[in-house]
Amino acid sequence: MKFFNNLIVKTNCLLLIMLMSSSISYAEKQSIKAIYIPLADHYASIIAYEKYRDKMVHADFSLEQMKNWDLLRAYFQSGEVDMAFVMSPLAMDMFRERPKARWVGMMHRDGNALAINDLLNKEIKLPHKRIDRKPDEKAANAFTKASKAQNKPIEVGVPHLMATHSVVLYKYLKEHGKTLAIGRGTNEDAVIIGIAPPKAPAFIKKKNSRNQAAAFEQSLPWADVVETQKFGHVAWYSKDVMQWPNGHVECIVLAQDKSIKDKKEAIREVIHYMKKAGEDIEIARRQGGQAMIDIATMVRKHIPKHNESAIIQSLRPDLNVINYRHLDNDEAGLKVIMDLAVEAGIISQSININSFSDRQFSSEFNINNE
């Protein structure tokens, strides 16, 4: 009897130690709150949350979805959240206004596309296969024809005026001798207007109902949504306009200076697992089948408006129009975006990229506790 009493005491002590250890471990976790927009650009953060949140030992990682970029900007600038995933021109303007956050990584490369409605496609006559659709002069010429017919620039919806998408469109039109107005215009071939990404398909539908030419330049999968649902077409992908080794810079990761100082290991851990999640997406897209369905299922838990077909189309390996590789800071790639954005009037001035960039979270410094 004494033996069993001792055993019970020892077992209870062991359980108490385990519970105390667990409580200490949990208490040591630091909250890392990140904000994002529902785009393929930010899929790696969702997969990291779904697959690896419970494996994190330093970070209590959470995600909050924002309705639009202006709300995301204001919320992040308030200092109430640790991280934000932001389009690079907008991120640079945020740094210009309030230099209290740094660029600590990238969410993806490439990843946006120009979508057009049937009225424009009657003029362009896009190839049936998406892989054959390239940024030649046809869409640019169709814009000019439509703008002359309506005696004002054709409206092209972008997620925000300070978007990488705006820079890509400016470069495309410039290369074909066309002009782009920012926000408002009179004699240009096209004018960009801000449209929240989830509302972009409705913008095309509304223009269709009025028999007006329409286009938007948005992140995936919204361009794919209009084609899979048969009320628009993908004209070209940004990777073919903004050609850059490993893919052009797009959405980047910002972290508050205070969070970097006080929660460094937790920030490092979140970045590490987002990169790992990016690798998981790349593996799944090569495998296809159930592996891709599993990725789509995790995404749709957070973004149900992204239908499974559009997600899979966006991640097709043969098109390779967005990728989640090489996610360390790319200062030279960001400078290309910055210089074009300043030239176009998308952002008012350049910034010191070396001051903006914090490379201490690059892969060579990342944890490896798998």
C-alpha cells in the first residue's frame, strides 16, 4: 500500500512539474500580431498560421484581415500591431511618413495580373492558353482606342494608388508609348483608380452591364476569379512586364522597431515559419492533386471568397506567375520599383533603402529547429 501511495505522490509531482513547465513555456511566448489583405500574396502567412502556429516556442502568432490598404496603413502606423504585409511602394511611403518600422522580409515575388472584360477582348483577341498571353502592344492599343471612344482615359482598378500594380502598369504602358494618370486624368490613355481587391470583380461586372471597357490590375487570384467565373479575362501577368531575377519585388514584411527590439526571437520565428510555409506551397503546387487541395482548404478557412479553382489556377506551376522563394530582402529589386514609382508620380519621393532594410532576419540567421 505504501508503494502505491508513493507512486501516486510521485506521479502527481511529475504532473505538477509538467503543468508548471507548460505554463512557463506558454508564459514565455510573446504575442506577434500581423495584419494582411486577402490576397495570394499573403498565403504563406495563412499556411504558417494553420500548420506551424502550435510549433512556435517564442511567438504567439495571430493574423487579422484588413478590408483595405488605407485601413491597414492606419492600423499599423498606430503601433498597435507588430507586423504588416504591405505592397512595396505603399510600404516605402509609410516609412517616409513614419520611420519607426523596418523591412524584414518578403511575402512572395511576382503575383499580379491585368484583367480585362469582353469588350476589350474583342479588340485584343487573347490567345486561348494563358501561358501564351504576353504584355505585347495589343492591350495598350485597346486602351487607347477605348479612351478615344469615350473621350476620357479608361479606368483601371488597382488595389491602391501606391501599389506595385500601379508601377507595373505604368512600365507596361510606357514601353508601348502610352500614358497613365494617377487618380484622375483627362488626355491620358488610362487612369488608375483605387479599388479594394475583393471588390475588383464587381467593378468588371458593373462595367460589363453598362457595355463599357474595363480593366483592373490586381493581385492573384482576383484576376483568375473573373476568368474562372467567365466574366473577364487575364490579359498578362506582371512577371512578364517587370522581369527580375527570381521574380520582382511585391508585398514585403514590415515589423515595428519596438517589436524588433523587444520581441526579436518571436519575430524571427514567425518569419522562419512563413518561409517554411512558402516552401510548402511550392512543393504542393509541384505535386498537385490533394496537396494543392489541402493548401486551398487552409486558405479558404481565412478567405472563403477565394474559390478553390481560382487558387489552384493562380498557383499553377506551368505558369509560375507567383512564387514564394528567395524571400530575403532584395534591395536592388526594391530600388527598381522605387525609381519607377517616383518617375510615375505614384510616390512623392525616394527613401534610403539601406536604412529601411533590416537583414538580421535573413535565412542565414534563421532558426532551424525542425
